[in-house]
Amino acid sequence: MPFRIEQPKTPSRRASPRKSLVRVGMLEIGKQTFNCVIVDLSRTGAKVRTLRELRARPDQAILHLKGIGQLVADVAWMRGNDVGLNFHSEADVPDGHDNSTINELLEILPSRPRRQ
């Protein structure tokens, strides 16, 4: 029988629980905007995935979400196309926030050439 060490669960450092979802948004950094997908969202922060990798880590960003508005945030971390955000003020996020439809997601994806 293999020897297994149980790791103690570490408490979450998040100020409020996050819920997984898929929602279309826009991330504004300086004068540039990036289409993005919100992977998880809470009243205090979010994890978003941009369609292209950001070259440099900004200090701040504004997340634009339909039905919620603009959320000013500090950029907590970046890994590839994923960006972690900490909102400056608590967001009015409904408990049952909806996922985007497939059509909304397809609108932001780059078109691909058809195969012959």
C-alpha cells in the first residue's frame, strides 16, 4: 500500500467567495481594451482570461461587465492570458449571475479561416 501524506487545507485568502462562470467582458488597461472571458467572479475580485497574452503587467485595470458596469481593480497577478483582479470597492454582483450565451462568446473570438 503506497504511503500518502495528507496536506492540511489552507484557508482561502479571498475576502468573499468566488463563483465559476463564463461571461463575456472587456478589460481596459490604459488606452487599450481587450475582450475577455470572466472565469470566476466575486464581490471583491475576478479571474479573467484575455484572448491574447498581455505583454506587461499593469498596476490597474477596469473591467466592464454588462449588467454590472465598470469595476476599477488592481491587477493582483498574471499567468499567460489569465489575470487576477482585486476590485477597489465591493461590486454589486447578483448571487445568481448568468453565464454568457455561446453567441456572445463567438462574437469576441477571432474568426478562423475555413479548411478547404
